[in-house]
Amino acid sequence: MEALQLRNVAAYCSFLEDNEAEWLVLDGMCRVTISRFYRDRSVYEVLSNKVLPELIQQAEEIGDKIIRFWSAGCASGEEPYTLAMIWDYVIKDKTSNEFSIVATDADNVMIERAKNGCYSPSSIKNLPEEWLKNGFTKKGSSYYIKPELKKHVRFVHQDIRDAAPEGKYNLILCRNLVFTYFSEELQKEVLKRIESRLYPGGALVIGIHENLPEGSATLTDWFAKEKIYRKPTDG
């Protein structure tokens, strides 16, 4: 409002009504870009010890050799890189399957930061010490994700309100975004798109303080406390 020399919120609302391009400016200012590695430890522990082994077994039963992840609203990459660490440090030695991660975000600046893979101490403070040692190179006060983890993740500039990556996924994480900040109508629209990208038997993880919009999903509770849902196998 200072930049536009507008005296109050009402004046800014009027400006929005008369200037369609300003909505894009406002939209860019409303994005929440704060994230951390291993955010909500209990969620990742359940993924590591229960969800992923089950999804791997299911894939093996149908002869699928690749487990596919989608991290929606990935910000600067902490979530998809955490998934890569879980696979390399917990899962890899227990299966012959491979995996792939697609990470999307509407903010191209965040996507570029994620590709760069440089983080402050506050971003990595929740990680197990061994993961921190194995997964990063420290330069000054910054921590750089190692190439062997970076290679697992493909970052895509994409707005979940309008699109989703092609293909089907065994696990989709959409945490602290759609089901916190979007209107109920838009939540239902996006959820339908997310469901269409899940394999039968696949899992969706949302934020631990979020809820799916009522009466809109065919997904069932899998681990209710961690807000992990599963698509029916006949879905």
C-alpha cells in the first residue's frame, strides 16, 4: 500500500477491483515459504517404518519396480530432500526397487533455491545427526545438500491450483498449503486432482493440523494422527 500510495486496506481493495494485474502481485506476496527438513518427526517415522514398506510391497506384488513420490508445494526443497534421505538411509537396503521424486511449487524463486540446495542451520536442526553428516557439505555457516541426494529430485515450477505433474504416484505429500490457505471450494477441486494422480492403494499426507474438506474425498484414514490417508485399492 505504501508503494501504491494507498492510505488503507479499503483503498487497496478498490485498486484490486480496477487493476487485474495487481492480483498477481498480491498472490506472490501471500505465499508461505518457511519449511524445515524432517518437519513433524512422527510423520516421517511412520512413513519410514510403516507406509513406505507397505507401498513397496504392494508395488512388488504387481511387478512395479519404481516407487513414485510427489511433493506438492515443496518451497525450497526441504521436504523432497528429506524423502530422498529416508530412501537412501532407511529404505534402500531393504528393497531392490528404485524411486523417483517430483517436487512442484508455484514460486519460481523457491524452485531455484531448491535446485541450489543451500540451507541455514535452522532448516536442518531437526535432522538425525547421522543424516546431517552424510547428506550435507558445510561451507561457512551454510549447508549444501550433496549431489547424490540432489539427483533423486526433479523440481518443476507448477501451481497446484491449475495443474499437477503427469503420471501416477504411490505417495503424495501436500502439507500446510492447500488445506490451510485455500477456500473450501478450491480445496475440493485440488483434492480431486490429487486423488486422480494416486495409484490405487497409494497414500496422501497432509499437514498434521489440517483436515480434508468434508464429503469430498474417497480416501480413507490410514494413520489418523499423522494425517496420512489411503486411496482404496479398487479406486
